[in-house]
Amino acid sequence: MRQYELTVIFPLEEDQYQAGKTTLLADLAAQGAEIVKTNEIGDRDLAYEIKKRHRGRYVLFTLKTDPRKIAHLDRAFKLNAKLLRYLFVKIEE
């Protein structure tokens, strides 16, 4: 299993944020990803408009998962309408 950082931008509305985070955590659990650390960075301005929004709520997850599961997670996150953007980065040991 490798370590990854997952940065996610959620909408600011609390109900959409909670729904998106719940779905994201369920997708991670379904693929057997282990969340090591969660860092809620907070609300920030976006560099450019995404889905007609200028601000988003940033959350940084550190997780351990099998590299073959990243493609499955990517597919699941694309279907989650409550996520504005996400990015996986492999952590070098």
C-alpha cells in the first residue's frame, strides 16, 4: 500500500459539503483506503471559476491505498456532483 495526499474542493454550502464528504468517505471505504489524517484547510478563493463558483472549502486527506484502486476512486469521484475538484498526489517515502 502506498501513501497519497488527496486534496478536495467542496462547495461552501454546509448541506452540500456534508453530503459530498459523506459520499467521498464511503467511496474511500468501499475501495479499502485507510485515512491516516484529515486536515480541513477551510474556505478559500478559487483561482478560476468552477461550476459558477468563486469560493470553495478545501480538505486535505492523507491516505493509504493500493495503487490499483486509484482508478476506481477517480471514476467514483467524477460521478460525485458535490465535489468541485480533487487531486491525488503520491507521497514519496
